[in-house]
Amino acid sequence: MKSAIAGGKASPEQASLIIVYTLAKALSISPLDIYQMPASLVMDLLNVHAIYSEMEAETMKKEMKKK
């Protein structure tokens, strides 16, 4: 599981768990709520979360360079 999270190859079961955990944590909702969502919504939310996280990291990087 650790290598899958670090970007290695993941089985479909591992990928599903990682997606559910990531969204549950990001949205502060129960993992059971995610299992009830349509797959297309889950993937859309995961993409939005990834973009937001990337933008947040870029902003933090810029702030660190200012100091």
C-alpha cells in the first residue's frame, strides 16, 4: 500500500481505497458517503482536489521564496 500511495502501481482495490480516503479526508465526510456517489462525481471531485492541492503547493512555494 505504501508504494501505491507513493505513486507506484496499485491494484484496483488499492486505488479505490486511496481515492475514498483522499476524498473523505479532503471533504471531511464519511467514506460511506463516497461509496454512494456516482463514479463520475467521485472522479470529478478527485480532479478538483488535485488541482486545488497543486495550486496550494505552488502558493506555499512562492511564499517560501519571498522569505
